[in-house]
Amino acid sequence: MAVETKFVVVRKGEEKMTFASKKEADAYDKMLDMAEAFTDWLLQSELALDEAQAENIALFLAEQKDGLQHILRTSKLPEAPGTAATVAVETAEHAEVDNSGNEATGDKKIRAVKAA
């Protein structure tokens, strides 16, 4: 017999989502906390929103927190995935090239470089 551990996020007595890892369940729970705070904030605003609209907007903002943070920091839309002009520097064995052009193996991390 197999034993499985599942982590269930429960809100107001209702099961919201089941996860295989505690880390994923905690992240989802944190996102729901954020959405709840956004909902309260939107309902306190002068905007004419009903509770369902506020909840939908709040959940969207919480789910898109990385994009929201980018906009707040830069006042610009984040680039859509796959549109950034990046070039990954990588080889099969994470080799680095020294000044003479010879490859030397190393444990350097691969990094993306934004193309001009």
C-alpha cells in the first residue's frame, strides 16, 4: 500500500487547492492572503465595485504580483515571455572560454545577456 502526503489549502471551511509539497501550498496560501488584503483595500476605495468585482481584481493582482511589482518599480509594462532579446551563454559542460580561445571547464553559472 502506498502512502501519499497531500497539503490542502482551506479557506473559510472550503478546500481551495491540494498540493504535493508544503512549499507550494504555503505559496498558494500566501497568494490568497494577498488577494484578501487587496479585496479589502479595493472595497474601502472610492471605486464603485461590488464585492465579486473586487475579489476578481484582487485575485488577479495577487496572481500577477511579479508583473505588478515591475510596473510599480519602473512605470513600464513587463516584457511578455519570449519577447525579450536575450542570448544565453551555455555549452554542454558549462565550459568557459579563456582569452586565448581555449575552453576550460569550470562551475561558472550560466547567465543571460540582454542583446542590444
